[in-house]
Amino acid sequence: VDADPPLHKLNQAVKDGVKSPKKGEAVVYWMRMCDMRISDNTALSMASEKAKSDKVPLVVVFLFSPQDYIAHDRGARRIDFVIRNLNSLKDALSKLNIPLHTITHDVRKTLPQAIISLLTDLSSTSLYANIEYEVDEMRRDMKVCALAKEKGIKATFVHDKCVIEPGLILNKEKKAYAVYSPYQRNWLATLHDKQDEYLHERPYPEANDAKVKDNKKFSALFDSEIPKGITGFELDAEDAKTMEKVWPAGEDIASQMLDRFLHTKSRSSQMGAVSPLAEGAEKSDKASRLLKYGQERDNANRDTTSRLSPYLAAGVISARACIRATLTMQKSKKVDGGKETGIGRWVQEVAWRDFYANILVSFPRVSMGRPYIEKYAAVVWENHQEEGAGGGGYSDDDPDPVGQGTDGEMLKRWKDGTTGVPIVDAGMRCIKEMGWLHNRFRMIVAMFLTKDLMMDWRVGERYFMQNLIDGDLASNNGGWQWSASTGVDPAPYFRIFNPYIQSKKADPSGEFIRRFVPELSKLRGDEIHDPPASVADKLGYPQPIVKHHEVKDRALRRFKNPGEK
Ligand code: FAD
């Protein structure tokens, strides 16, 4: 599959499309779940330009595709976030007299026909969209190009998600980098070379003529209702309330969050802070979290990072806007991507996002259940399903290795945060409650699943996608394969995190554990990280499901000799 990365094919299909279509009666911008904003949006901006030159209205379309959400392990929280952002976008677009039309299309395979028939109904000959880099999505868009060509429609798919488009940063052999550091150096040099081109803000779309609202063809589109929910992705009322409070929707919110990260020590509670954790910080003097990011970001118990990932994953803010904002904080006009400053370190994190998108595009097999390091396909994993549902370990040729069976006891306890290892439990309960987790804690819980419990990284990858509000295939897959030592530039298999040592480093005072594991809230000092058995018993907290020093050797053995038990 890697020999035939679909991005080249999609680019070719766009090129091979209709060259100069006849002027239609509308231009359509197809919004996806990764570009949910009006400002600084490449395809929307191009569509607006085209509509202006053709003197026709611009229409925005969003297609819900539940079968795709199932196939990609999309969770109810992520779909709810899409719906909430659409509601905010509808208002903003309406002020520009631009209709936002939503369609729910149940059959995944016929989605290309659905979008083309909408264009035909609107007598539109121009379609614009930003590229989604997932393999299935690119294949779908190739079909759209082919169908569009038959109908005389020009379909244009453009890069937008990353600061520098995937497929562009190559090593001396003209191949994709599989190691981050040289990729990042090249990324920064390339960015410096053409900084204005990569970072310039895409023009805001122009308003449609107000008369479009009276035109029969378009007025119905203004009335199109955004669904309240999608069947199969219902969020329970309590969870919906939390998500709305902690992760409010909309472009303005995302900009405010960026601004607060740049200029203050924490998100305010009006912003629906992931707080309790941030409460202490809120009282202290104003200071920039960005400037201190280098020293403080690994203090995972506090509000030290931007928490912009849900907004970046859904494209509510552009990665370009994030990097541009760093320029206003520094004296030099060149983007700082070095290790010496907080700004530089943060820019490097945004570059990780580009790096993993680049990996997805260059080595598509990683997102199709394959490890990047092929020899680790043979690593024997413990069965994660109930006894009798498959036996111990399974073959890598299994088309759905994660399986749909009932979770076994170990997996269930990992998901529920009842492993008896406080830092792991706090992390997993934070995901359950907030739909988000600091990067360091993600690494700890992922390492625990794959090395201490010796369970397949794909099981964890799926659970994260289903429960995180920032679920993003490229970054999630990258993070999981890093933790499982199977990916590009991974944690070497012999460097297994000791969760108790990690706990002391990332949550030295234990406040994160106390917040999410209330059974342990009275413990102080080192006990919170590894409560003695008698203390844990008294508090009704479980004993560890595995002993780290005993199971560590199992992981070392199985990675050293893939295939052996
Ligand atoms: P900041 O530290 O403020 O960083 C700014 C932005 O840079 C982030 O919002 C994010 O877009 C990007 N970024 C930062 N670190 C990484 C990284 N390691 N990889 C890729 N991008 C990064 N991130 C997701 O957006 N979606 C996921 O589904 C996801 N799954 C993960 C799974 C695992 C097992 C691991 C270890 C990491 C995963 N990450 C994922 C990466 C990272 O944990 C989150 O992006 C980060 O915690 C978000 O917090 P923040 O916005 O405060 O980040």
C-alpha cells in the first residue's frame, strides 16, 4: 500500500479534471470535519474568489457520513463538537448571506454521487474543498473528481491542514523522513524560505448579494436544519453539558484560547477551563504560558499547554494562525522553531502535527493497522477480549485485529481507570470525564497498555479515537505507535516507562491524581503515587493489576524476539 500513496493520485485527478468549466450558477465549498472555520481557510477563500469573478453565489455544504464515522472510530463527543461548531458557523455565514447546507448521507460508498448531484441541482460547475489526508477520504475524493469530470464540473482539492503540506519535506534521497529531528530542521528551513507564502492569512470570504436569500434555488438552503444529533452517536446529557462547558465551540473561542495561552497563565473559568487543575494558577499574576512552555510543559498536572488540540483537529483554528501568533510575541520576524525558547518549543509541537500528517501520507499503511516497523507486526500481544473470544494473541493478518468482542477484565480496568496504578487511573478517568489528556499522561497510559499489559496498540488507538474530543487519525496513530515502539522515531522498546517514576515527575504534588481518583484524595507525599497495599485496601482502591517490575521483562522478551511468547 505504501508504494501507491493516494495523495499523488488525488493531485493528478484534480489536474486531469475539467480545465475551464462553463460558468455555473453557484460555487460550492465542501466543508469537512477538519476545516470548520471561515477565516484563514484556503478552499473557502478560493471558492469565494471564484464566486466573485463569476458573479454567482457561494454555497457552503457539510455532509454527515455516519458509516465513515463508524469506519474511522469517530466518537459521539467529536460528532457533537462538529454539530456545535456548525451552529456557530451557520450564524456567521448567514451574516454574509452565505447558506450553510447540511446533508446526512447514510451510504458511504455513494457519497461522491451525493455531492455531485447537489452541485448538478444547483447548476454549479465549481467545487472546492480542503484535502483530508486519510486514505479512504482521498480515494473518495478521487471518485468525486472522476464524476465531476463527467458532468463538466471542476473539482479543486487543496492543502490547508498543515503549515507545510505533506509530501513536500524530503530527505536527500527524495524520500519522506521517518525521524522527527531532521524533518523538523528541514521544515523550519523551508518555512523560513517562503514564510509569507506558507503563513499568509487566506482572505475572508466575501458576502453574497443579499438577493440570494430571495432566490428560490438558494433560499431553501438557508433553511436547511443542522441535525441535533446523528443516530448511533448520541451523547448522554451529562456528558454533553461537560463537553460544552470545557470545550465551547466556535472560531472566536479558539482565538481567545490561543490569545490566553500567549498572554496569561491559565484559561479562565468563563472559558470552561479543564480546571479544577487551573484554579490555583488563575489566582496568580498574569504571565505567558507560551514563554514558559519550554520549562513547564511537562508539568502535566497544571495548565501549561495550549489545549488547542480539539480546535486544531476540527480546524476551528488554522495551524498557520497559531504560528503567526508566535511572531507577534517575539522580536525577530522569522518563526522561532528552536529548543531554547518556549515559543520555539511550542512551534516544534505544532511541527509534530505536520510530521505525523506527513507520515500518514507517505506511509499510508500505518493507518491501516500496520506497524511502521514491520518486524513488530509479529509481536505477540495478550488477548484483550473476554476469555473464549479468540485465545491468547492473534495473527496480524486479522482484518479487524481490534475485534468487536467484549472487553476482557484487564482492558476494561484500563479503560475504567481501575488498574490500581494511580497515575494511569487518573489519566484514563480524565479522558472519560473531559475527552482530553495532557500529552505526557497520554504517553504514560499508552505505554502501560502496550508494555505492562502487553496489549495491542490498536486497541488503545481505537479507544482514544472514540473518546477524545481531539481525535485525529494521524496524530493518534503517531502517538500510539510511538508509545508501542512500533512507529516512526518511537520510544525504543527497551525504554519502558516506570509508571511510578513517571507519576512523580509529571504530577509531583499528586494534585492530578487527587482530582481524578477521589478515593486517594486524602493521601499526601509519595504514598499517592504508589499507595501501600494496606492503605489502598482501607480506601477501597484496587491493588495493581500487574506488578511493573515483573511484567517489564515479558515486553522486553517479546519485542526482542517478535513472534515468541
Ligand atoms: P500543545 O502542547 O499546546 O501543542 C500545540 C499543538 O501542537 C497541539 O494542539 C497539537 O495540535 C500539536 N501537538 C502537540 N504535541 C503533539 C504530538 N505529540 N503529536 C502531534 N501533534 C502534537 N493529538 C491530537 O491532536 N489528536 C489525537 O488524537 C492525539 N492522540 C494522541 C495519542 C497518544 C497515545 C499520544 C502520546 C499523543 C496524542 N496526541 C494527539 C498528541 C498530543 O498528546 C496532543 O496533541 C496534545 O496533548 C494536545 O494538547 P495541547 O493542545 O495543549 O498541546
